[in-house]
Amino acid sequence: MILNILTYPNNFLRGKNRILRDILSTETQTFIENLKETMLVKDGVGLAARQVGNEDQIFVVQIDKNIEVFINAKIVYSSFIKSELEEGCLSVPDVYGLVSRPKTILVKYYNQIGQLKIKRFSNLIAHVVQHEYDHNQGVLFIDKVKELTHGIIPQ
């Protein structure tokens, strides 16, 4: 099922997500599948639960041909070296800007089947993971943008 994506300035996007306790429930598993499908249909490279009106700490990221599910993610290391890339967001349509983020991160999270993972991500994927992670904290890329490259931030 394709989920409705909330767009800025919807105040729900500014909330903080809660820890998900029942990863393997039918409801959670169905939601995750819907989140993946929505991301693909909307041509996103990542999508967070908060963007579709859900308060659980879940986001999905497309890495190569696979979709990685991040549940209750925590960034446990961020490199001092930064990289600057252009970002956009399905919740802030038609707006793009340069964002500086740590080039490498280490993330601790649970996958879709409840396995604890600790993985290192670098470059573009690190940006995408941090962008989606920020959604769990109520932070949007427009809060961190150094320079707009396209569009106007809605008021």
C-alpha cells in the first residue's frame, strides 16, 4: 500500500520518534513493507516513518539494489571529516540544497527481522542514513542546508 507523505510545514514532521518495542508484529512488518513500497514508487533513496505519519523509529534506505531497514537506530560514531552533497527530501518537494555531514558514520540498529546490526557507512550512503535518522529527531535537511541549489523553502 502506498502511504501518504507529509510535507513541510506540517508540524508532525518536527516531532521525535519513539522506540519500537515489537519489531516482529504483523502490524510493524506490514508497515515496513508499505514504507519500502512507498519509497520506491515515489523515487526516494530513503524514507522515514515520521514522513508518513508514524512515530516509530523506523527508516528505510536503498543501498545498491537492496533496501536496508533501520529500527531504533543510533549513530555511535561520526567522523570529523565532512562531505558536502546536494540533498532533497520527499517531505520538502522541489527544494534542494548543499548539506555538510560527517563523511563516515557507525550505526547501531535492528533490521527488519530483529537482528542487532552495527555497520559503517561512508559518502553518499552516510548522507542518506543521516538524513533519514534526522527525521526520527524531528530535523529536516532544510535546517542544515548551507546553500539552496534549487527551489524556495515554504513558509
